[in-house]
Amino acid sequence: MINLQGGTDLREAHLRAPFRVYLQTDTTTSELRLANGDEHTRRAFADHHVIVANGDNFGAPDAACR
């Protein structure tokens, strides 16, 4: 199951999915929430097997845009 930007709060039926991916498109918002102790965000991340972000290479020397 792919949860785009955490748009779905997982319920019991979702948690039965054998593999759950949280696909982040705006990493800054959720990272700031985590840093400030936001329990909803922490729980949302914990409900997934993998968290994927599309901005991991931004600003790096080998990134397409800087």
C-alpha cells in the first residue's frame, strides 16, 4: 500500500496490508513536526514499513537542481 504524503490515517483494514509505504513529497513539513514532538506524525510514520522521500539529494553537488 502506498500512502502519498500521509493523506490517509491508517485504520485497521489498512494495517493488514503486508507492506505499507509512506511516500513523502514535502519532507520539510513532516520532519519539522517530528522534531517538535508531534505524536500524530510519529504514529503515522510508525504505521508504515518504509518511508520514502523524494528530496534526499536536493542541494547535493550531484543533484539536478541546487
